[in-house]
Amino acid sequence: MNRPALLGNISYRAWYMWRRNVDVSLVTWKTNVIPPLLEPVLYILAFGIGLGAYVQEINSGGRVYGYLAFMAPGMVAVGIMFHSIFDTMYGAFVRLRYQKTFEAVITTPLSAEDILAGEILSGATKGLFAGAAILLIITLFGLAAYPSSLVILPLAALGGLLFASFGLWFAALAPYIDNLNLPVFLFVNPMFLFSGTFFPLDGMPRWVRLLAELMPLTHLVDITRAATFNLLTADLLWDLLYLLVLTAVMLYVSIRKMKGRLIK
Amino acid sequence: MTPVVKASALRKCYGDLCAVDGIDFEINRGECFGLLGPNGAGKTTTVKMLTCALPVSGGDITVEGLSVNADPRAIKYLLGVCPQEVNLDPDFSVFKNLIVYSRYFDIPYAEAKERAGELIERFHLHDKLERPIEDLSGGLKKRLLMARALINRPKLLILDEPTTGLDPQSRRQIWDEVRGMKRNGLTTLLTTHYIEEAELLCDRLVIVDAGRIIEQGTPPELIKKHLGGDGNLEDVFLKLTGRHLRDE
């Protein structure tokens, strides 16, 4: 494999793959648009109002939060992760193995890198859309401060790229579709629970907090929460830097791995 | 006249195992060229190298003078590929399948719409325009794959086992289409293991086995050479490749 050529093989044609996937989403829009809008309403009901009746306040980092307001940005970050990672993880696997989409497109002027960059872009688009939809809902509930919350939109695009790359990487590693249960169990679910999404990590054992620092969702949650509370500070640039570096690494790693699976 | 395709000492090896082990052939302009061989002979591997979906291990294959090693993208603009396996987009209608595919070749929408309309007419797909792909019969899917392969007006059409699994009616319809395209001067590469099909459609052919070309010529030439003119191409094929069963 010609390593330096990997980036050079990405052209504007990646957008054709992106458009193909977006077109599919528009055909099946009911299943793509309604869940991201309704999911947060369910969460707000269950956790915010149901659990919130018992847990009214959260103390974290010397600050007191209302419970519903604390978990709302967590929901935004989780939505970005779920919708982008599952799109590439299961979606790309299906397009690779069952629908043979990549096999069809690779004989057209698109390179393998165009196809895979397009996959990541469309996964990221789903993450961005979900993040924006959930942000809209929590805004309607009065749980997001403005203008600081607008930072969440570009952040959702970045998070989308990051988790779509992870998803594509897992799809490239899995011999069978059932193998994808493993990254869900070991990567997605632990992040969903232990990234400071629904409760702060202050009370957790030290090793849990150290692990959480490695998880990308933790950093996405930190910035998102600071944005909804209008508490954006310079030290969040470290979180941003971590996300940027990890995204660059995962874009490269995932495209390279999946290309190896496409072209033997 | 320069050939449209030229393979020279073409090889594809995985370690010590060579799926294609040094083959040479040329496809002339306007002819239907057959690539025949039993399962595992190296037909699909050769096609994949030609369509730039597999890097070559050695030698070269050129299309209109462009090498797969140097200009894969430029080559892919010139090809129309009708694959062995159905890889249509199941979420799109017949029409949308053609339109989405046309984008990959930078064809503007207005132009693509016109071409799609012509192809739908020609391949008798108009009754099924808005049907989901999974409702189409095997023959219709193949016709749509063929229509899709022509949307970019290719210089070389590649038909990879175009009639496998089809009923005789659909098979004949595909044959008629191939003959029609030949009359229009389209250069075609056909792989098949239906020898009758090759005998009927191909101007020239090569028989490959174990990654090497074991015989080549026109169908009548081969029948004359190996059977003294008495018999059919299938008898020649079996004589050359033996009767033992092959696994992929």
C-alpha cells in the first residue's frame, strides 16, 4: 500500500459518496429524522423529570447544577456519538458486505479513499444533525444558554467526524456483523455511562476518572456542558486539542484499514 | 489500429500462489472478446485488475494506452462494468439508481436524466421505474445493471458472467442486447462459463486455466483445430481444461 498517497487519493468525488448516503437517508427519512428528535424527549421525561424528582441538584467541580440542566448537554453529546458511530459501524458494514455498494462504486472514477472519506462525511453529517436536533429540543425546554451554545454546532461536526471514523474502523476490523457487539460493549456503552453524561465523575474511584479522561466522549461532554451553561473557558482548549488530534489519527487509521479490506 | 485493451505479462500473486500467472492478450476496437475458464481460473481476478479494483503484482494492463498502474482514475472514466453480483442500491428506485451512478462520472443532472430515459426505454425498464429493487426479477436486475454500465457511454463494456442464474428468456434478451451493442461498435469483454454463450457472441476468445492462457482464437478456429471442425466449443473447452470438478 502506498502510504503517502492515502490523502492524495481523496478528491471532490468523496462528496458523491456523501450525497449517495444522504439520498438514502432522505428516502428513509422517517426513521432518520424522528428518533433524534424524540429520543431526547424520552430522556428528559425519564431522567430529568422521573429521576430528577429525587435528585434535584448535582454538585460538580465546586458548582451546583439543576439535574435536568446537568444531563441535557450530556444528551446532546451522546446523540452526536450514537448517530455517527452507528451509521459507519453497521451502515458501512452492510454496504461493504451485503449491499456490495463499495464494489459497485470502486469501478467508477471514485478511489477507495474517496468512498471511505464520503462514508465518514455522511456519518458525521448524521451526528451533526442529531446534535442540532437535540440542541433544539433542550433549547425549547430552556436548558441551553445563548450565544455560547452555538459552539455546539461545529463541535458536533468534529465529534461526528471522530465517531464516524471510529465506526468505520470497527467495521473494517469485524469479520462478521455480530463481532460489532464487542465495540458496542467495550467502547460505546462505557462511554455512554461514564463520560460525565448523566452524573459527574467527581465521586468515582481515581482509576475510573483516569479511564474517563481517555474516552473522547468525556471531552465532548465537557465542552458541550460548558457551552449550555455559558461557562466556556480557555482550559477547554485542551479538550478540543485532544478531540482534534484523535480525529486526525482516527481518520487516517480507519481509511487505511478499510482500504485494506476493499483492495486485497 | 491500436487495441483498446492490452495485457502484457499480467500477474496477480498472493505469496507463492498466483491467481493470474503471466497472461497476454489484446482486445481490438469494436470486437466482443471472450475470457473463458473454469471456476478459479483467474477470470474475475483479471477483470478486477482491469477495472483497477485490484493492484497488479506484475506486468501491465492498459486501456486506450493508459496503464492501470499509472492512471486508474482516467481508465475508470472509460469503463462500463456490469458485475457478476447484483450490487444495485436497494434503497433507490430504478431511475434513481441510474442517476446516482451517473454522478460518479461527473455527468450533470439534466444530461443524466436524458441518458437514463434512453436506457430505460432501451432495456424495457419503464414499467418498473418506481419499483424497489428487491421486487425486480433476476433478469430485470441484470438489465438494469447493464443500463447502469452504459450511463457514462463507455469505450469498453465489461460483462462479468452476465447471464448466470437467468432463465432462457432473459438470457436471450441479454444476448440480443450484446449483439445490438456490437453492431453499434462497442468494444466488449465478456467472461462466462456458458460456452454456448461465448460461441454465439464472441469474435475472439481466450481460454484460461490456473492463471494462464491455454488457448486462443475465434470459435470456429478452435473447433477446427481441436476437433477437426466436428463438434462445438464446449467440447473444445472440456478437452483443454479436463473434466475434473473445480472449486473456487
